[in-house]
Amino acid sequence: MTPSRIAERVRRIKPSPSTTAADRANELRREGKSIVSLVVGEPDFDTPRHIRAAAAEAMDQGATRYTLMAGTVDLRKAIVAKLERENGLVYALNEIMVTSGAKSAIYSLFSITLEPGDEVIIPAPYWVSYPDMVLASDGKPVTVACPEANGFKLTPAQLEAAITPRTRWLLLNSPSNPTGASYTAVEYRALADVLKRHPQVLVMTDDIYEHIRFDGRKTPHLLNVAPELRERTAAVNGVSKTYAMTGWRIGWVAAPRDLIQALDTLLSQSTGNCCSVSQAAAAAALNGDQGFVAESVAIYKQRRDRMVAQINAIPGLSCRIPDGAFYLYVNCAGLIGKTTPQGRVLAEDGDVVMYLLESVGVAVVAGTAYGLSPYFRVSIATSIDVLDEGCRRIGAAVAALR
């Protein structure tokens, strides 16, 4: 047999399940089938006009060349100001690294810190890319199942049990993709008390959905309640979800200086600096009018409330009300064991997802991709009309089971 030309660290990972599901939905559309896609976690709004105008102005002024590796001074100043204004966190310019999206930030942090066999604690359900990014960095993902009964959140006892001498990182995402669960200040304090006993453990906070929450409150940050963890924490964020800027590819890391220096070295030899025009747009997003944020969150809340009510009205399905983000994590345990009109038994959530796609043309992502079953994830980042049609079709498909 001819040896593979592909490195083992790449062969051990898999393509993103959400991307695969979206590609399959698009393929079926090209075949002429009517598909309601509730897959992609991407705001369906246009980037606000003043942000686009800032990008156009940057191009007109010739800001189309290489920038500093860590990001433009203007953008890093905007990030520093945002962190102090919105999060009560104080960072210096040399503690900020701008990256090509928050996803790149997370992967790069693993790349600069993980030695073969180092462990990363990942509460499940998790964003689909976390475990594979660890594997691609020669680390070992340690997933901890956080059941719905616990609000899909990690408990101090679970954290204590998961930590070993090889633990390098704890990764926390709040509000969460896929569940929308959000940690309270009290819950963060309890986790921090465990971390105090294990000084070798670094903490990564994925804050990308911080502004998309529905109770009108600010999202607390771990470092607000546990400032003693600052020298062990990397805070990751970006503009993609808050400002409908997914395609602009701007994220950042706020972290201790040694991590930022290592990121600068790695990225200088790999991606290089981020797009200069996108950086100008991101600075305008952070410094400018924030009205779009409140307006979009109000719309997401309307969609959430409407979808939760419709899903919970379908026999065999249930959905916990998410605190934030723009997803529903739907419990489909009531459908497991049922039989389709074609005589196929639904044995797990992957079967449920394929049945919905093939029978009524609704595309969602199976809970297996997020590490906790039997569930499927629905994105509400689309219009009410599309969501209503998706629920109507899901209800019809469920009604046809026996």
C-alpha cells in the first residue's frame, strides 16, 4: 500500500460537520429540491452601513498594504477600549493580537502551547471545531458531558475530576454554541476556585457571542470575578457575530505578553497580518454607533421565542430556552426508536437529521457533532418566514412517524 502523503495530524481530524451539512443542503438545492437550511451560524443581516463606509474610506486613503503583525494600532486601541468599556478588563496594546477570525485565534493558541499528549478540557456540547483543533495541534481533547439537567454547563466537581497533570487548557464558551447556555458570575467563581488549586491549567474564553443574549444583562467574564486568573487566561473574541461581519475575518486574543509574542512569531511565519481594510472596518465597528447590536439582538429574541414555542409544540421534541447566541439545541429523545414511513428505525440523532433532510427537506446538524446526544442544532439566524416553514415541515415529518 502506498503511504499517505497527508500528515497524521491532519488525517486524525474530520471536516467541520456544520460545513458538511451546509454543503449537502446546497447540493440538494442544485438538484432542484426545496431545502430549508437551518444549519449555518451566520447573521442574515448586512454589515452596518457605517462599517462598510469605513472600509471604503480606508481603500480610498490607500490603507491597502501590510500592517503590523499584531494588527493596526487603531484597531488594537479600539479593542483595548472595548475591553475596558464593556468588560471592565484592562490590557495594554502589546497584550492584543489581531487574527483572521476568532477561529484562527483559538487554533493558533493551541498551536503555540500544546505539546504531544497535552490535554484540553472541553465541556460538551461544544462548538464542532474545538476537539479537532486540539487534535491538529497534537493535543488530546478531554470532553466532559454537561447534561441539560445542569443547564448544559460544567460544574466544579466535573472540572476537578477532569484535571490531570497533563491538562494544559480549559476552554469555556459563554453564551455557548450550540446551546446558548451562559455562565453566571457565581458559576464562574466556583470554577475559578477549582482552578486555583491547579496552577498549570490555562483558561481560554471564547466570547464571540457575548452581546447576543436575551435577558437584557451584560455577559459576565471569568476575569471579572477571578482577576487572579488573568496571567493564565486568553480571551478570544471578534466582530463576526456581533456586527454581522463573518466574511471580514477579524478576531483577536487578549492575553499575557508571552502568549502574544508567541502568536506574533507563529502568525508571522504562517498567515501574516490580517486584511488591512477589514481591520479598518473592525475598528469602526468597535468605536462607532452600537445601535445595530441592540436591534439585531431584539430580532434574534423574537425568533428564539417563536421557534421555542413551535418546537415544544411538536410531540417528541423539546427545547430548553437558550440564554443567548442564535441557536436552539433540540432534544429529540422522543423520536428515537420510532419508524419512518419507509420502515427505517430512528436509532440515534443522526438518523433523525437524515430523515428530516430526506423526507421534508429541512437541514439541521446532529447532536453527535457537538458531543451530546440525542439532539439536533437549529440556527435561528434566518428570517421568520424560513423558520416558520422549517417548523411546519419538521412537524409534518414527526407526525408521519409511527
